[in-house]
Amino acid sequence: MKDWKIFLFFLGIFLAVFWLPVGNIRFQNGLIEGFALLKEYARDHVLLCLVPAFFIAGALAVFISKSSVIKYFGAQAKKILSYSVASVSGTILAVCSCTVLPLFAGIYTRGAGIGPATAFLYSGPAINVLAIILTAKVLGYKLGLARAVGAVVFAVVIGLLMHFIFRKEEEKDRKDKEFVALEEIKTARPLWKNALYFASMIGFLVFINWGRSDEASFKLWLVIYKAKWFIGGGLLLVLAWMVWNWFKREELKEWLYSTWFFSKQILPLLFAGVLISGFLLGRPGHEGVIPSRWVVSFVGENSILANLFASISGALMYFATLTEVPILQGLLGSGMDQGPALALLLAGPALSLPNMLVIRSIIGTKKTLVYIGLVVVMATVTGFVYGSVFG
């Protein structure tokens, strides 16, 4: 680095520290909210959400052959199959925008095309069955139905557009990926063993994070919620038995190394993003540096600008699974229009500031900006149309 760049870097740090508004109450509150959200995230999402997701991502990178991923999710795969599977994956996973990241990294690094991979990335947190049902129950069936249809359509359209925009880059990479895939050694285990192995890990991730619902119509969900520790513990015991009896020590070492690789790549960016998000926007029911009244004042009507603001705000905020519904309930009660509400529902759960930082580290700045832009623009337009018709 040249000396003048170093000087400007030091000067920037000095000026930032010199003018740091440490005496400002809102700044202080923003710092508290940033660390409070980080603490909440660490306590509620790391051990039971991210850690299992990292192990699944590590297993994908080690035990799923590149040839299989390329065959079903590569740039040249049959689009009906690849996008159908990718676009409805959220109905099975029910994960938040951060927990889906290790899984996305796992399939993308194994050779999945940018189209199916981003369709999966969007659908994982966006098409959560319980969240969609809760949206319909609490916010109205029209908004719930619009969210469900919009999320599935968004996943497919965003994936197809990403494939179309970056098809030349993918064509260059395709032959190299296929060549590497042909050289892979076949696994010693039959397919049904690998399927059960992955099913047990995914089942543990899903059931151990099963959210509570007090709605009378969600009795089944409540029963599963009460039994989730027994279900999760049983699946963990089954997984331990499989690992002990079916895997060689060398394979387990490679699995752990791959898991650690994804962890060290993703976790620092996630924590930094959560801290910044909490500092700027706070937590549900708590304000950060940006006053919540500003958000409400900008989304009180169904205009393009209001929907754009809702989409961008939702894209920057961090939503844990199901928390977007009570947040929207409060905003609608404060005067938020139906169009911006849908825009936030379509952009918010699938994106967040931590999510964006990690996606950039996986697919690069250019692809990340295009992906974010597609989500925000489509959410804005969809919210505006919905608000014009049903608002």
C-alpha cells in the first residue's frame, strides 16, 4: 500500500474517533442495541441453528459428489427439476436468512449453478410454512396468500434471471467443474445410507428450532414444539450411531475440516453484520440509531418510494424466524400500508445486512449486488401492485 493511502486511512480513523458522538443518548442506545442483538443472536441462533447448518454444509462439501450437484443443480441441469427443488426448499428447512448461508455455500462450492443456488438461497428463509400460515392468521389471508405465492415465484424468477445475467461466466466454469467431477472417487456407502445420514441432520436442524405458536389452529405445531427436544435428541442419537458405524476416521476428519472452513469464513462476517444491524435498526421493540418513527412515516402510503423504502429497510434488518409477523403487526397498527407490508415480507426474511456480507464472500461483489437488487426491485414492484389492488 502506498504511503498516501496509509495516511488517508489513519486520517479517516482519527476523524471518525475525534467526532465520535459518545455523549449522544441515541448513539449510546444504538451501541447497546447492537451488542444486545449480537448477544441474542449468539444465544438463540448459533448453537442450535448455525452449528448444525455448518456440519450439514461440511457434509455436503465432502460426501456429495460434484458430479451429482452439477447433474441436478448445475448450469446445464434440467431447469424444471433444479428450480422446482430449490424454490420449495424453505417448506422443509424453515431457516432464517443467516442459517441458510452455510447450506448455500455448501451447494454452490460443489458446483451448483448460480441460478438454482440463488433460488435456494432466497427460498430457504422466505418460504417458511409456519410463517406463511401465521401471516395469514395474524395479518389477513390475502397478505398470507400473496406472501406464499410471491415467495415461490420470486425464488424461480430470481434464479432464472441470475442464470441469464451470468450465463457467460458459468459457461466458462462449467467444463472445469465437469472435468473435476469426472475424476472424483465414488463413495463406499450406498445412496440410501447417505440419504438417511443427511435426513437425520436436516431433521435435527428443523425440529430442534421448531418455533412456538399459541394459536388454537396450530395445535400440531404446539405438540411438535413440546416434543422437539425428544425428537431432536432421538435424531442426534441416530446420527451418532450412523457416524460411528458407517464412516471411516479419515472421512470424519475431512468432514470436520470442511465444517471448520465454512465456520471461519462465515461467522466473523455474520457477527459483524448483526452488530451493525442492531446498532442502526435495533431489535423488535427497541430502537437503534435510526428512529422507528422514520420507518413508519415513510410507509404510510402505497407509492413506489414507500414500497422501495420498505424493501430496503427489510433487506437491511435481521429477522429471526417468525419475528417478522409481530413486527409487521405493529407497523400496520401504526399506519403502514398493505403494499409496503408485503414488500417488507418478501425482502426482509430472505435478506439482512449480515446475510449480504456473507453472500459477497461466497459469490463476489458483482453477483451479490445483482441478487440484492433483484430482490429489492421485485419486492418493490410486487408490493406496489398488491397495494394498488387490495390496499
